[in-house]
Amino acid sequence: MRILIVDDSRAMRMIIRRALRQAGYGSHDVYEAENGQEALGEVERHQPDLVLADWNMPVMNGMELLQSLTSKGSRIPLGFVTSECTPQMRRRARDAGASFFIAKPFTSDVLQAALAPFFR
Amino acid sequence: MSAVAYSPLNDLPGPYEVGNMFRILMGRTVSAKTRPGSPSTVSGTDQVAVYVDDQGEIMAICLCSVGLAAAVGAALSMLSPQMADEASARSELPETMRENHYEVMNISARFFNSPYSPHVRLQAVHQVDQGLPAPLRTALGRLGAWSQLDIEVEDYGTGTMLLAHIGQTMAQPTAENEELRAYTRAAIAAEVVLATPDGDMVMGMARDLSIRGAYITCDQVLDMGAACTLLLFAPLADGQRKVKVGAQVVRLDGQGLAVRFTMVSEEAQATIGELVMMKASDPDKVAQEIRLL
């Protein structure tokens, strides 16, 4: 599996990597991008099987990334990992086709539960 | 049964919630204790995080001593503890530490968000002696309910944190399911996963918990009356414990949903009872409710 982490915070990307290891997904290939625009390039380059994206990012936010991928016909599952977690945002994410929504901070158990369906 | 009076005062997190969130973020031991007395005088090197509502109105602040900001900023990305010490001594945060502290303050917005209050988000973090915008200076003179903590980040140092609402707005509870209201509800912040028999899965945050049900902020994708399995990550004193119960959605509102527990094992009931007693203002009443179950 190839996993793309998209977050403008370097520390948060590191934390997600750590949580992936703790959740038992440490053996997979993990790539990183700082924003949605950069992520589109990484998607072209690595064809990830799963994208974990922050919501609020400069240049291109997570929702714009999801919409851009969807408009190109991408079927790569994208889940949000974000500190902004209002019910309205969750609804918007789901309506736009997001696969899951995780609020920061999260434990490796929460990440494991969210990602398990994609690793069957 | 009289309604629970929600207010910013009892919505603010205590030492356990703050320490637990920092522990999850930093992956190391973080201890937090209530600091007795009035809020400390603001020092020039303190870092003030400003939280605003959707109209840009300042609703809350989180003020960290530079020592705590350095400890948090260094621990988040595992910089050396020595770097935190040096930054604290110089009263100046290097860029990475400043970015990391900002991220922690960004996530800390959840301390001020509840189903009963306006949505707030982090607007900015300022160092006091580098100049504060006029609206923030005014806001600092109008502190409402507050919680002040001494926090120690393992290996990285200590400092103080002041969480405060601005002004004294009292939020009102929404209409509740009367059966659930009959049980003592404790304010908590615990991750949950709701899974329906058809495979739909919803992540959420349990905001209050009784021995018979919970209120959860989450996406409202479950139907009224839907049966589900609820997985609760219970933040207990000795660490996090997973609890799985059968549940049914009994109320939906604009912020989330309330569930009634329908199938609870003895072990799960004991864990839920332990958590409610730990968080409730009247543990004796909870103990009585458990005996009468």
C-alpha cells in the first residue's frame, strides 16, 4: 500500500507517520505533501492507495484537493485528519466523497479503526 | 429532574483533559495540575493564542508561559530537550518550535468548542511583548470563566497555561431525551466510533456521558432510532481503555446525536461507571445510580 499524508504542519506529518507505525501500518510506503497542490503532483507521481489530508492548508486546502481528485475521476480514497471538526464540516466532507474524518489529536487506535477497511 | 446548567465554566477542560490531549499529541507523559489562585499576571514573553468565532469575534484565549510553549514546541517533533531549555532561557522560540506550538494551539481550539457554545477557531498566536492588537488587549481585560494549569512535559520542562473565555456568556442546553437526563451526566472528551450493521462508520467525540447513554458530536449520518455499535476510547486515570457497547440513536440535533446504551457487558458497564464517577461533580450520586441499575 502507498499512503500520502497531506498536511502543512511538518510536526503533524511526523505524528501521523508515528501513528501509522503504532497502528500496525509501518511497513507501507508513505509519502508527504505540504498542501493540496503539492499533493496532486504526488498523486501523479506515486499513485497512492490512500490519502490522509488536513482540511486547512495554504495554497490548496483539503476539500479543494478532494474536489480536484474527484473531478479527474480519481477513485483514491481520501480521509480528513484535521483539528477543525464541526458537524457541518463532516457533512461537507462526506457529501464530497471523503472516506472518513478524524479529529486531531487522535490515538493510533482511532487511526487503526478508520483505516482498517482499506487494508483488508 | 432539573436540567444540567451548562456554562463556559464547566465546559472548560480540567487538568486530566489537557494532560491527556498533550500526551496523545506528543506521545510522552504529560502531567497537569490545577494552579490555585487567580490567573497569574501576564508576562511579556507569554504566548497568547486567540480564538475567534465565525464572525471573527474574540471568544477565548489560551495563554502559555514561554517555558511551556518551548517544551510543547520541542516535544511535538522530538527536538532535543536542550533546545527547549535554551529557547526558554532566551525567551525566544525558534521557527520550528513556534510552528509546533501554533499547531498545538490550533488543536486546542477543541477545548472551547462544545455543542452548547459557538464554534471557535484559532486566529493567531502572539507574544505579549511583541505587541498585541487592540481588540485582544481589550479582551484580556474581560476574562470570563478560566482554568489555570501547571503542566510538565516529560523531559522537556514545565510551564503554566491559562485557558479563558472572554466575557461571561452562558450557553443553554438543547432539548434532551428525558430518560437519559435522569442520570448524572459527566462532561468528557473521548473519541468514539459508531458502526452500523450495514458498515457505515462515524467518528465522533463523546461530550458527555452517563451510565446509560452519551451525547456525541459528529456527522449526522445515522438515522433517528438507528442501532449501532459504539466504541468508546475511555480516558481513565490509568490510561485509555476501549469500551464496546450496543447503542441506539435517540436524538439528533444540529451538532451531533445522543445514544442510549442497549447492550452493555458487565465489564463495559464497570468501565463506563468508573469514567462517569471520575468526571462527575457528584460521584456518590453516580455510585447510587450504578447500584440501582
